[in-house]
Amino acid sequence: MRGRDVIAGLLALLLTAAIGTVYISGQIDGTLSRHGWIAFGLGVGATVLLAVGLVGLVLFSHRRGYDDDAGHP
């Protein structure tokens, strides 16, 4: 149940950020072309995937005990 709450919270945060981005871009005089939005979306998606992957590796390492001996000769 806790995992669902975390995922729901993260999705709500992502939705809020997307709505805020669209709102702010509407307030700015400059425009972003379709290709710009595609590049922006790909950049955000790649950043999110990279963050999820790195956090996953940290959790995997912690659960397997690979980092227990770090710093001990």
C-alpha cells in the first residue's frame, strides 16, 4: 500500500510540473516549436529514466549488501 502512495504522489508531482510548464510557457512571449517540445519531452523523459535507474542501482546494491564493506580495508 505504501508503494502505491509513493507512486501516486510522484505522478501528482509530475502532473503539477507539466501543468506549470504549460502555464508558464503560455505567459512568456517567446514560442517553442513542435520540434522544441519534442526535444524538451525527450530530455525530461531521459532525465527521469536516468534518475530511476540510478536510484534502482543504489537500492539494489543496498539490499544485496554490496556497499557494506565500502570504506573498510
